[in-house]
Amino acid sequence: MDVVRTAIGLMSGTSMDGIDVALIRTDGRGFIERGPFLGMPYDAEFRGRLKRALELARPLRDRNQRPGELREIELELTLRHATAVTAFLEHFGLAANGVDILGFHGQTVLHRPDEGLTIQIGDGRELACRTGLSVVYDMRANDMVHGGQGAPLVPAYHAALAGKFQQAGEAVCFVNIGGISNLTYIGADGRIAAFDSGPGNTLIDQWVEMQTGRTYDPGGEIGGRGKVVPALAERYLNSPFFRGNVRRSLDRGDFAPLRPDEASLEDGARTLAHVAAASIIKSAGFLPERPSAYIVCGGGRLNGTLMGELSAMAEGSRVLSAEAAGFDGDAMEAEAWAYLAVRSLDGLPLTFPGTTGVAAPVSGGVLARP
Ligand SMILES: Nc1ncnc2c1ncn2[C@@H]1O[C@H](COP(=O)(O)OP(=O)(O)OP(=O)(O)O)[C@@H](O)[C@H]1O
Ligand SMILES: CC(=O)N[C@H]1[C@@H]2OC[C@@H](O2)[C@@H](O)[C@@H]1O[C@H](C)C(=O)O
């Protein structure tokens, strides 16, 4: 019988809004028992430090390079993750010795799949020392070494969950709307196809922050008062990203923010919510078939304007939130990192030709013991 482990996943995503912490019990295969979840938001000062890390990383050509200030930010990020683990255990009254493994994503500071380069800051060894727990980290690198896009990695987890929702004969598609959006199609026969689908919340967040100082559009209420500016929407939707037969994974900086004078606050937010929804539907055109249902995870599902646009464009497919499908849309990525850590321990593949374009299924991740 396969070993069931207790794993905690730690995700600091491209939105840079905080650390998501989730616990699951799993054998890294079909058995998944979901446990508690806690989101720990970053303060404005630290978000500024992470933005600085993106700048510092831009000239890097080697994934192990850490020029001085970037190394400082990496350590700070790692300590915040250690604190998040302690807070999580305390909050839910859990004992550290009941946890077998931490799955640590770190923060992506540069992602250039065309150059075979992906850099996540976050020191797995230091995290293991600080928490006294074993850590699997750096899970994207091996995929790229073998010709993959280095992302998305969540599809292996989506595929394992799909059976809990999917009806016989039905194809479903998980949609993650984080800073960037990505899709995982699971066919009636279990076939997986996955890729990044386009800009998610980042453009909306950048626009709203630039105009108001708030870091996002709560509920999509600002965009709800605006109208789509077609010329601006087309500028994004005509991107070469949506053409050609090879799906690319995205860096946070691949789509340029709107310029401050290009639209009113409301019209800009509405246009960018439209762009996020239309990107998903455009990219879904590359799936093997139209799914019966889109199951939406990530913070974008809380943007009512974006969700309204997506439902209107989905043509016959149901659009439902992760919760409506029986999952937790905030916890999904952190749960996935816990699941992937367990798979890594067992040497099981994290990525597949159908998910990242890797030549053959490969495992990945580096293990650090305390
Ligand atoms: N109540 C809300 N209303 C509207 N938007 C929201 C709300 N809560 C969160 N969001 C959006 O969701 C974003 C965070 O989403 P999420 O945590 O899924 O992203 P991430 O994991 O950082 O990104 P990625 O999946 O690209 O790595 C926020 O930056 C914000 O734009
Ligand atoms: C390089 C990187 O960090 N990519 C993220 C980003 O955020 C969403 C999308 O782009 C996805 O490809 C990926 O994250 C998720 C968790 C993944 O790998 O599945």
C-alpha cells in the first residue's frame, strides 16, 4: 500500500499578495484528504521588497545567482514562510511532529521559458532549519531541464481532484485566475491538457493601484461601473501569445500595464476584467474539446465583473466557482504544492507532455532535511 503522508504546501504566487498555507493528507496518487487553509497577507512594505526583487532578477542569466540585495530579500521571504508555518500550526492546534513534509514554492522573480530560465527565490535549506521540518522546493527546474515550460505544475493536482466532481462522459476544465491564468482540461478518458492562458489579475491590480492606491478591485465593483474600451482590449487580445500551436508559459511582466492616461479608472478596470475573461476563452480554443464545465479557482473568481464576462463568453459550458464544485479556490495552489512535494518524495512525475510540453513525464524538486 502507498504511504499516506501529512503535507503542508506554501504558495507565494505572482500576485504577490501573501503566503497561502494548506495542509493535506495524501499518498501523492489518488488519495487526498483536504485539511485546513490559512492565507497570510503581505504588508505593503514587503510587497514593495518583492517588486524590487523582480527588478533585481531581470538581468540574471543563471538561476542560482543571488546578487546581495536579492539574497537579503530571499532570506526575508524564507523567514516569513517559517513564521507562516508556525502561525498555521498554532492557529489550528497542530503539532509540528505530525507533519511529514513542506512543499515550498518560493516567489517567482523571473520566468523566461524560451531561454530555459526560471528563478524562484526561497531558501529550502534555511526553511528546513527554521521549521525543523523536511522541505521539498525548487519544483519547476527539472521540468525545464527536460524541455518543459516550467509551468503550470498544478495540473497534476487538478487531475487527481477531478474525479471527485466529474460525471461519466464529461470533460471539465479547471481555471486558475491568479496573477496569471492557467487552464487544466481533463477529458472523459482522463486525458490532461494544460497551459497558461493569459493575464489574470495582475493587470487589474496594477491599474487599480496606480489609480487609487488600493491593491485590487474588490468584488470587481470598480470595473462593474465601467465599460470595455475595445481598442485597448484588442491591444492585449491580439498578442502573438494567443497564436501558434505551441502554448507558452508566462512571466508576470509579459503583458505591459495600461498607461495612466489611457482610460478612466472604471473603464480601465472593466476592460482588463474583459481581457482576463477573453484570454481564458481564447486559450481554451486550444483544448482538445469544449469542456462541460469550467471550475474557477484563484482570487479572480471573487471579481464579479470578470466572472460575469467569463460566464457570458463560455457558450454552453457551465462556469462555477471552485466552492460550487466542492473545492477551496483559495487553497488550491497551496494544496497542490503539498501534493507535489509528496509525489517528489516518491519520485513520481510532477509534469507531463500534456501539461508543460516536457519531453516525457518527469519528477522534480530538491529535498532539504532539517
Ligand atoms: N475579494 C476579491 N475581489 C476581487 N479580486 C480579488 C479578491 N480577492 C483576491 N482578488 C484577486 O486575486 C488576486 C490573488 O489571487 P491568487 O492568490 O489566486 O493569485 P496568486 O496565487 O498570487 O497568483 P498565481 O496563481 O498567478 O501564482 C489578488 O491580487 C486580487 O487581484
Ligand atoms: C513561473 C510561475 O511561477 N508561474 C505561475 C504563474 O501563476 C499562474 C501561472 O503563472 C502558472 O503557470 C504558475 O503557477 C501555478 C501555481 C502552476 O505552476 O501551476
